[in-house]
Amino acid sequence: MPRSRILLFTLLAMLAFAGNSLLCRLALRDTALDAASFTLLRLLAGALVLAVLVRLRQRQPFAGDWPGALALFAYAGGFSYAYRDLGAATGALLLFGGVQAGMFLAAWRQGERPGGRQSVGLGLALAGVVYLLLPGARSPEPFAALLMIAAGLAWAFYSLPSRRRGDPLAATAGNFLRAVPFALALCLVQANRLEADVHGVVYAVLSGGLASGLGYALWYAALGGLGGLQAASVQLSVPLLTALGGALLLAELPSLQWVLSGLLVLGGIALVLSGRSRRAG
């Protein structure tokens, strides 16, 4: 694939990932749509788009598995419920921190230990999250913040290399389809609280079909031309893109607390990515 196409696909994928936060926040803040319905519609739209893409590209059965689908649902559900009470930028930063924490824990269990630069980076990132959560006028709602961190951990589990064997697009399509029954069950449990309107449904469908389904397809296409460090590093842009979009589209200006926390978290993760780990023992 030409380098220019790799860069274009990478940029579009990062914009799509940021768009997920913006669309979810917009739907749950400004429309009548509830979090359970948003989750279901997002997964349905994503499953449909991914199914079409897989069928167009190859005539192979969908892959994936039920544990992966459950992790995907946990991510999508936690993401939706957290965004009822979190600004777009804050949610993206906490989600990203949760993802990276999950990846680090998985590496630790496999015997990897952080080097000196990585240890400093981990300390900075943790300090950034703690600072963001400190009580104050602009601090996030604690339960929503924990939900978003849990969503990040679920996405980290879903994204582990051991779970991405074979064709990642086919696996993601299969997992989106398998996650739909979990979302239906959630809606049944929340049946007396379900609400919807046209705008909310449109935002949820765009989140699932474009920002999730098409976004993941673009990302998997770009990954073939990116190194591991490049792929991890470029994702540092997602919270920043979300903050910019939140300011321009949602009138949610990042606070000084968010800016300082973001510098600590993203700078710390950059140090982790640029350092070298070592094997235990």
C-alpha cells in the first residue's frame, strides 16, 4: 500500500475514534436517547457495516468468539453509560488511560517488566489520572470516571494480540454480531427507562456504522503499513482530537485541570512507548 494511503487511512481512523466520543456525548447530552439504546444501536449498525465489508472483500465466515464479544459489549456499555456524565475530552482521556493500563497489566502477567524510562512514564501517567480525578469544580463524576476506565480495560482485553489471530476485520464483525444479544438483554433489563428520538438514533447509527465499523476497517488496513510503536504512538492523538472536537462542536472547553492532566497522561504514555521493557527472571 502506498505510504500516502497509509497516512490517509490512519488519519481517518483516528478521526473516527474521536468521533465515537463526540457522537456518544452528543446523543446522551442533547437528545432523549438512553445509554442502553445507544449501545444496542451502535453495535447493530457496526455489525451491519462490518458484515458488508467482510462479504465484499472475501467470502469467508465471520470469526470472533463469545469472550471477545462479551469484552466488546462491556466496553461499549461502559462507554455509553459513562458519557451521560462526562465531557467528551475527559471521557476520551480516561478511556485511553484505561486501555493503556490494561495493556500494561497484560504485559506484566506475561513476564515483561518496565525499564527506567517506562517506570517514569507510568508514574507520570498515573499522576495525571489521579490529578484529573481530584475533587474540584471541574473534576469528573467519580462513578462515571470509573465506568470509563473499566470500559478502557475491557477494550484492552479485547485488543490483546492473543485475541487478534487470523483476520481482525472478520473477527471484529463476528464479535459485533455476538455482542448484540448482550445489548438486547441490557435493554430488556432497562425496559422501563428506554427513550429515543430521531436525532439520538441517527447519532447512534453514525457512531456504530461510520465511527466504529468503517473506522475499525480503516485502522486494520493502515496497521499493515505501521510498525508496532507507530501504531501505539499515533493513538495518542485521539484524546487531543476529541478535546478539539468537543470545543468546536459541543462547546465543551477543556479546563486547565484537563490540560495539565492530559500532558501528564499522554506524555507518560509516550515515555512508556519509547522505552524498553525487560523480561522477568
